Amino acid sequence: MNLARKLGVDAETALAGANKRFAARFRHIEQTLRSEGREVEGTSLEELDRIWEQAKNA
């Protein structure tokens, strides 16, 4: 909170933006896996991370 204040950033707005990006990326993971007939459960962390990086770059 103090850092956000020092930088002139509204902490609540920054958190809301981060949550929105996280949710969009996680939906991307779910949709990607669903299109391949798979689910998050049972998918390796390495594979989840690879798809997460795709979502970040999209």
C-alpha cells in the first residue's frame, strides 16, 4: 500500500486490474485444455505454465 501511494498508483485499481488479467489467463488455460479434451486437473505444471505464457503473450 505504501509503495503504491509513493508511486501515485491507486492500489485498489491496480489489484482489480491484476485480478482481471489473472481470470482472463486462467480462462484461456481452461478453454485451451477443453478444446483438446482435457482438464486442468491431471495436467502437468509445466504444461499449465506453457499455456499461461501463451495467454500472457496473446
